[in-house]
Amino acid sequence: MTDQEIAFMGKMTAGMTHEIKNVLATIKESSGLMQDFLKLRQDASFPYGEKFAQILAGIQGQVARGVEISTRLNRFAHSMDEPVITLDLNEIIDQVVFLNQRQARLKQTELRGIPSGEGLRIETDPFRLQLVLAAAIYYLLDRSSPKDLIILRPRKTEPGAAVDIQITAAAETAKSIEAPRPDLPPELVEFQNILDQLQAQIRPAQVGGKEGLILVLNKTR
Amino acid sequence: MKVLLVDDEAEFINTLAERLQLRGFQVLTSTDGEAALQAVEEDGPQVVLLDVMMPGLGGLEVLQRIKGKHPSIQVILLTGRGSTREGIEGMRQGAFDFLMKPIKIEELMEKMKAAYEVFQKGATEPEVKPL
């Protein structure tokens, strides 16, 4: 996809997330108003009052869930605004992890980002970076077992940054990935062009007998 | 306290207006920027809750016009974006504060009360006019 096509897709998606938020805001206020009236009638005889309160709380909970999803989708859409920006790698990993929780859940696997203690500012293409991070996640999801945990852990390197992405048993703590192999797994070869645009590499590495990948990013700011 | 709610989502502001009225606020509503500016002139709200993204006259433009003519009126912006960028930009242009959509009514009331206190302070101070 060209930068122009990506920006168009982002603009359309961002516009729709605004509309979804407006819908959710109206549902939230309408159900809130019903709660207000219910509170005003607390002493009056209304046989289903408690049930109504429960249902309204459920609606508010689902609205909150919808808002979180549309906020994240909006942020994703705006990541297509500019082909290159300076971003925080911790934040982008948090975003990718959130957006792919459903894929992990379908595999009965947990997905978790472990932020680096230090800020990791890099200058890169946010959309394509998310694309290769998601591709790495799907690659490992295909090799995971139920109850596995997939961890994404960014770290600073010289001269850039890297993201260790590894499968681990849920109870274990993440181990450092060492001795990566230089070859890109065949299933990820289709992403070589995008990796080149990002000036990045993906290297496979085994940790404790389980699959892992390292995304190496050469540019930082 | 007299507040003006401005958003092109009529159902949203009408419902919000009703909720605020139940809590003792005097509430006016407008569904576009032009009508909001007219309401500011005719009805004299002390606090304005203003949506940033509206067809026609946008929220930031309305903010500038309100603050240009009535600096003591406090404006709280309402933004639907996933980031705080628009809100911060609005505060740079004179907004009292901003809220992300959908709002929490308790948070809105707190901000409105704080904005009203600032309004009262501003309204008692004489305006400095150039010689």
C-alpha cells in the first residue's frame, strides 16, 4: 500500500470512530438519565427497580468497553496520518497488544507487553511498525499452546532499539532471548519489503525450547 | 450557574442538559457554532461546554470568538479524539479545560464548578482597556 492509500484508510477509520463515540456518548447519557430517574423514584413502588438498575449498570459497562475499543481504534487510525513520526516504543507496543487481545483470546493465549523502564523514542513509520509487530504476534500465536503467554518487551540497543517477542509458559518470567539466528522465518518473508522500509530486521530465536523473535530497529531519536 | 452546551449531536446534549438540570444547573443548548455565539450574546452563560468537531463553525473558532469578546466566560472543550492533542491545543487558545467524549457527569460537574469560580473572579475584576 502506498502512503497515500494508508492515509486514506486512516482518515476513513478515524472519522467512523468519532461517529461511534458520539453514539456511545448518547447511549451513556440516556442510560445515565434513566439511572437518575430511578434514583428519584427510590421510595416509590416500582417492582422492577433493582432489575432496571442492574441492566442500566450493564449498559454503562458495555459503553465503557466500547469507548475503550473505539479510542484505541481511533489512535490506530491516526497512526496512519503521517508516514514517519517520533514515537514511544512502549506506547506502540501497549497499543498493538490491546488491538490483538482478541486474536490471542481465540487461541486461549495471553498477550502482554512489558514496558521498558526508560523512554524509547524512535523515529519510524507507526503503521508499518504495528503491522510487523502484529505479524510477529500471529507467527507466535500459530506456534503457541493454550495457556501460553506471549510477551513483547522493548529494550534499548546501540544504535537503536529492539523488541523481544517470545512464548513463555504463563507462570514463568520472561527470559532474555540470546543467540538469534540471522534468517527470517519463511512465514514472515512476505514482510521483508516492509522491514526494509522500516530499516528493521526480524530474527528468530529459541528460548527455553519455545519460539521467540527479535525485532531489531536501527533508527532511534 | 448558567451553562451552555454546544454539540451537533442534539440527542446527546438534550439528554445531558436534562441530567444537569436535575442537578440544579440552569442549562441552554445549541447544535451549531453560530447559534452558540448568539446564545452567548443573548443569554449570558458563565460556562460553555463546547464540542471541538462540529459542521460549519468549528469548536476552536467558536472558542476564539467567545474569548475575544467575553474573556471571563469559561469554555470547557469536548473532544472525541483518542488523544489529548486537540484539548491541549484548545487550552493554549484560552479554554479552561477539556474533556474526552463520552464524559463522566461527576467529572463534568467538578470542572464546571471550577470554571464558574474562575468566571466569578474574572467578572469582578475590571477590564483593562487600552488608552
